Amino acid sequence: MTETWNFINTGSQNPYYNMAMDEALLNFVSRGEIDPVIRFYTWNPATLSIGYFQRLKKEIDIDKVAEKGFGIVRRQTGGRGVLHDKELTYSVIVPESHPNMPTTVTEAYKVISQGLLEGFKNLGFETYFAVPRSKEEREKLKQPRSSVCFDAPSWYELVVEGRKIAGSAQTRQKGVILQHGSILQDIDINELFDMFIFKNNRLKAKMKEAFVEKAVAINDISDTHITIEEMKVAFEKGFKTGLNIELKPLQLNDLQHKEIKELEHKYRSDEWMYRK
């Protein structure tokens, strides 16, 4: 029998709300208030999100972020800086004890990302998972090279038309898996790299070159312009197929909305933002 999960599209929201909502959904699933949930969202303003362990002042040019009019927020997941602009962001929140969820992060990543793979196929792209074969490739995974998120390969690379396309991060807390990530519609690579601090320009140029080889937006590889609406339809269907689930709309109650608001204050606070 096909299982039914929740689905919520929270639309275009500020960065603090976006991160608060992901954490709140993790709490609701942890407490057994709601079934597993898939969420779609976008960002207003465009925002640089930084990983839980990043040192904000050392790695990010905060003045440059402000000058560009972008938001900035720290995620509760690891990984490095991501510019959320022209993209569809997704999150999947599911108990670790779910019978279909492997215990290891990388295997669970592959299961959840099956939804992404099917979504890209729905848009007509050739898509598959690549696994690092050689010892050298596997060693490289342990040595992140820069502060920019898509620079880091993962065990199962989602490869679309020969390029890595979706950057995802995962955390496990309170017996729950939260995986969220960016599905890029378009990307301005110069804009992104402007906001990071590099030791020198040579290193910056080298990192940018490596990034261009790996990260690609949907409209870089599509013959026609694909809209965010078309992406939503393709990926909602993709998660249904990839995870073999049905989806029902999620309705939150007043207490749950209150919890989201309280968490929003946390993400706005300097204590959280400058914690490293």
C-alpha cells in the first residue's frame, strides 16, 4: 500500500522564516504531531545561507552581502555557503526509524534524492547517480576545498546532463532526518563568489573554475526557459514517484504557527548568526 506524506508549499518567505519552518517541521515530526513532510519554498530577498559550522566573519564578506541587498542566515545543517536566488528549495523531514530510511547519511541521501532524480527526468533531462569509484576520489570527499557549497562532492552525486546540479545538506536531530537543498533555475556565479573571502585572487579563480565544472542551473542545460512553476509540478510528481508516496496538503494549527514565530527570533539573533 502506498504511504501518504504531508506536502506544504510555503512560497516566497524571508530567510529567518524559511529556516524556522524547517526546524519547526522537524519538531512536529519528532513529537509525532504530523506524518513525514515534503516542503517547497523560495526566498525573499535572495539570501546567502551558511552552514552550521561555518565561521561567518572569517569566510564571508558581510559588507558585500549587505551591499548587494541580500539576506544572510545560518542553517542548522552543515555544508557551506549557498546563494538562494532563482531556485526552488525543498526539504524532506522523516523519522530516522522510518522503514524505508537507511541508517547512514549517504544511503538515506540517495533514497531521498530519488525524488530529485525523478523530478529532473520529468523535465526531460538525462539524470543518474554517480558513485566515487577510486580511492583517490573517496579521499577527496574528506577534504572540502572552499566555503562554497556546490564545491563539495557527495557520495552519490546527482548528475544531470553530465553535471552536478542539486546541492543538498542533511541533519539528524531528535530522531528525525531533515534534508534540504537547492534546485537551481538560474545562477550568477560571479555574484556568489563575490561574497566569499579568499586568501588571494588566484585561489578564487581556481575555485570558481572548479565550481563552474560542477554546479549548473536548469536553464543552463535546457533548450527552453523552465519556470519555477514548472519545476514545482515536476518535482512534486518526482517525489511521489521516487519515494513511492502520495501527498496530502499539510494544515498547521495555531500552536504550531506560534512555534514557528518563536524559532524565527532565534534565526534573526546575533547569537545564532555569529555562533562560530
